[in-house]
Amino acid sequence: MSPQPQAAVGAPLSRVDGRLKVTGKAQYAAEFDVDGAVHAVIVDASIGRGRITGIDTGAAEAQPGVLRVIHHGNAPKLPYRDNAGSNNPPGRRQRVFQDDRVLFHGQPVAVVVATTLEAAQHGASLVKVEYDTEQPSTDLHDGERDKPTNYARGDAEAGLRGAPVRLDLTYQLARNHHNPMEPHATIARWDGNKLTVWDKTQWVVGTHDELAAVFGLPAESVRVINPFVGGGFGSGLRCWPHSVVAALAARETKRPVKLVLSRKQMYFGTGFRPSYEYRLRLGSDRRGRLTAAIHDIDAETSSYETFTEAVMGAGQMLYSMPNVSQAYRTVPLDVNTPIWMRGPGFASASFVIESAMDELAHKLGVDPIELRLRNEPNEDESSNLPFSTRRLRECYTVGAREFGWQRRNPRPRSRREGDWLIGLGMAAGVYDPGRYPAQARARLDADGTAVVEAATSDMGPGTYTSQTQVAADALGLTMRTVTFRLGDSLYPPTSPHGGSATMASVGTAVHDACNQVRQQAIKLAVEDRESPLYGVKADDVVVRGGRLHVQGNPTRGETYRTLLARNNRTHLEAGGSYTGPPSPERHSYHAYNATFAEVAVDATLGLVRVRRMLGVYDAGRIISPKLADSQAIGGIVGGIGTALLEHTATDHRDGRIVNANLADYLVPVNADVPDVRAIYLDGEDNDGNALGVKGLGEVVQVGVAAAIGNAVFNATGRRIRELPITAEALL
Ligand code: MOS
């Protein structure tokens, strides 16, 4: 088949929805005008654990505008059918207003529905709840450990005992919250037994299935709409209780209901990156060849669901070594359930592993890049599969050159500018990108324009734009003549918009659907006696700018419009799909990076200022370089947050999150992010997706915190094994 010209893919295009966004015309979940909508405000539990003994709703109900107060005492029993899908972790999910138990501080205990937002808010403040209070357990260090998930190869204990060089390091990683700009919100409307929700979600299909399960509805009775997401980072990867509350409130009041979580409620109404205690013992020979690693990993989860993430992967395959053992234990606490947050699992593990590698390099007097090169594996030692592509060596080389690594003095505290100690650090990053089944539909109309649809989301990476690029090239159309639609459960189903999976998965389905439509048109033309392409081999026809022509002979051809009009076709249409990675897997398929940081640390005050950062990415083919830059920069900014600022703090006396707001939970601002650069290695990875992509959105945050921590060590000689790295810790 003649290769289709690639005009849009690889071009640094601006977002097709950019104008809608900057003019405020893009509609987010809470911004839909639904006729007759009233407002709901959740009342949060004010204890960390216990039982509700009484609820007095009299004062709230007496308020003008208040329509109803719903709580466990008057709420109908909901079916809550089992739903192992929709990203519900194993356990028994939080069931809103179904009993008197309080599982964590902030759990919804009632909802006030009123004609105005102000009346609902005031009403919520007037609901009086009495409790039998129990002592909550919210400290990772105190909780009972679950049975571990284990991994082993070789004999790590013996390997460690025999190692001439040994490290035994324990790291504490703070809980992080996603804090997307757009708060989570739901508008719910019932039309008879049919439920429509406008809901902030990264997975319209998952939210659809969960609401059908909770309310016991047939699939066709639920519709989820969500064309825009104002940031997610993982917080929208499952359907949270407030969406059920909104639907329940709408059903009880027979009015459409709008429910927006406050910033504070986002801290316990949605998930978070769990805190970890991670002990790593490393053994190596005197040249730094790793011989053994023992990973003891403890992570928080809730008392009612067991959330786990891919925190074990990096320790098994990033470096070559014969002996590895890992034990990953969840610790059930009286908190709400965690969820994936950018670079999930890998970002946490990489801080530990990459900080430890830096310690080992320092101990041995070996350059940190050289140490990593000495431990570069020839295959994935966890699966014994060859790598599809693994270009970490190039990431190191390019990164070292572009960042000026040779200017780093390996001796800590060797560079000073006035009050500031200057240091350079680096780390490697790896991520296992998702590849999930997806479907898409493409339709070419007689006017020569096309519409492509899939039930995915766009939380910010630019899915509208990148999928339009893929579709436009496959159809042989310009960007302007293709419309990509997403964010509606009526569109062909896809898996979650997360895990770096969207381009490999949805993109492949879009590519497939559009290729089929193009092939249909070509077939129509070459079999049509009146077409200038009559009799040409289908494989010799390409389409460019909406015009089919013989490859290498642009004059012989005709447009889609002419072809369809002459054949009395209103449209051509096809469904496309992606079925997932090859099974069994033939390759170890991962995205990689090398991340570099330069920091300045105030010698007296301990303040850390990031001066420069560089990420070099081996992420396969880059569909959209301009959008890739915004992903990479965003990931590095997120990593700066994890490294230096972000920490959800809980008062263990009552289980209350004490910094549930953006004044006290610190995220990086412009002044924290002076100079960030991203470089992508050219090339493709063709392991099971025709687009050659590996996925970029998660790996960009992996390794960032370690690179910064290692730079802080180079600047100060101080090794901080606790995230975030604070000024106090450096004093
Ligand atoms: Mo990403 S943590 O899967 O949104």
C-alpha cells in the first residue's frame, strides 16, 4: 500500500479547541445549562471514624429555598450492584447514605438540595450531626499491614550478604493531591428511568458503568457527557461518591441537580497519591555492578478498598541484577481510597531507586550516569523479554551534552554563588504505558468533511488535537475538514483516559476507522468506470487534501466530493478498533527518560530553588510536538511539586486533613519553574500499535523528584530521604 502522506502528524500544531478554551466557550461539567437545575451541597463528616447517632435537619429545612435534606435516615436503599470494572479497587465501595458508619473524616453524611447555591450552602451549615466517635488510625506508621504482594528472583538476602558494597536506606514519601484547576462536579438529570449526567471524569464509560451498577439500571438508561476536563492527573479515573449523591438527589427531588465539590472537599471526595514508607537495601560489587536489591514497600489505602499501583515494576527491570526481592504491603487506614496520580507507582518508586543510585555513585566515586550505564540490562530481566525499544543510553548522552553535565563537580558543596550552593543532579525514569482496548467511528460526508468519534476524554494533553491529526492524515484531509468528538458515552467505547494509553489505544482505533473509510473511497473510485482512477490498483492510490490520486501522479485523480456525488453516496462510514497489546507479549514495552536538574540552595535558610531542568524522552513517535512540550513541562512542574512542595498533612488525632486548600497545600507557581526544556528522541516503537507511539504523559513526571534531590545533595552534601524536601529538613 502506498504510504499516506503525513502532513498533520508530527507538526507542531496549536490546539484545535484552543480558541474555545481561552474564550470561555468550552463547557466543563458544571457549566452546562440544564433547565430547572437546583443545587446540592454535601455535608461532610466532622469525625475521623465512628457512627452517626442523630441528624437534625430542622433548621436547614426551614431555610427558604431548601428543598430536601437527604441522609442515611431517609435515603432509599440503592442496589450497588457489583462492578469490578470502572477502576473500583477490590473491597466494598463507599455507599452513600446507606448506613450510619463514618469511615473517614469528610465522608458525605448528608446532602442539602436547594433552589440556589447560597441556600444549599447555608442549609448544609445548619445540619446538626451527632456521632459516637472512635479513634481513627490515619498514620501509615501505626497501621496494620496487609499480607504482602511479593516478587523474587535469585536470592536477594544471600546476594546482599555477599555484596562488598551495601546500602540500607529508608524513604518517606508524602501523600499528594492532584488539585486540578477544575473542581470535580456533576449535573444529574432523570427523564423517567433514564439518567443523564454531565460529570468531570477521565473515563465516561467507567462512570457510565458505575452509575448503572449503583442504581441498578440497564446500560442504555445512562448517559455520561463530558466534552472538557480542566485537568485531572488521575483524579478523574473513577466515579466518586459525589456523582452518586448528585444522581440520588436528582431522583429524590425530581429536579436536575448540580453538585460541585469545594476545593476542600476535593481532598477527601476524590483520591490522592498514597504516602509510602519504602526501605531499599542495595548491594553491588566495587565497580558498582548491582548484585542484589531488597524492596520493602508500605503504602496507605482505605479501610474499605485495597488500592494498589505499579510501584514494583521499576525495581524489577530498570537495572540489571541477578537477585531481587520485593514485598509490597498496603496499610488500611481510616482515610478515603487513594487513586493513581501522574506517573503512578513509577514516580514514587523512582524517587527511591534513583536517589539510592546517586548515593551508590557517590559512595563508589563513580559518575552517576556511568553507574547507570554499568547496570544497563540487555533484556527485561523481570519478563525475560527483549525490549521493543529502550534508548536510555541515548537519553543520557543527549541529556549530558545539552545540560552541560561535564561542568558538574562530583564533590558536594563545591560550587557557591554568594549565599547559594549550586548543585546538579540527574535521574532515569521509566513508565509502563497502558494499552487498552478502544473503538472509534469515522464518517466521511458528501461535502468532503469528516467526523470521528470515540468516548475518550481530554483532561489537557490535547486529545482533540492529536486525534484530529491522526484522523486527518489517515483520511487524507486537512485539519480544518476533520472534527473529532469525545466525551460522550454514546460514542464508541474506550478505556480510561490515563496511564499514557490514549494515543496508543484510541489513536490506533481512530487510525483504523479512518484507514477503512479511505480504503472504501479508493475502492469506490478504482471500480467506477467514470472515475479517472478507474482500473488503478487500490494500493497505488493516496489521498491528500481531500483528493484521491495516483501515487506519484497528482494530476490523475478526483476529490472525495466528486466521487461521492457521482455515486449518490451521502457518506462513507467505518468503525475501527484497537484490541490491546500482542498476547502473549513479545516485548517489554516501556517509555524512558533521563531528567536533569540544577538547583540553588540557600546555605543559611535551606531554601531550594530549581534553576534549570531538562528531560530527554524515549517515548516513541511524537504525534504532536507542541502538545508534547506542554505534557513534558507539566510533568516536570508536577515533579517539582512532589520534590519540594506537595504534602497532604493529616492531624492523626482526629483524621482531619489540615491543609485542604491551595494556600496551605503548596504547588509550584511560575517563580518556582524558571527554565524547563524537553527533548524527544526521534523514532518509533512498533510493538503492537501502528502509530509507533509509546505514550508520554506519565513518564514525564517519573524521575523528576530524584533528579532534584540528587542536585540538592550535590549542592549541600545533605541527603534528604523524605518528600517533600523542605527548608526545615535542610537546616
Ligand atoms: Mo493518569 S495518573 O492515568 O491520569
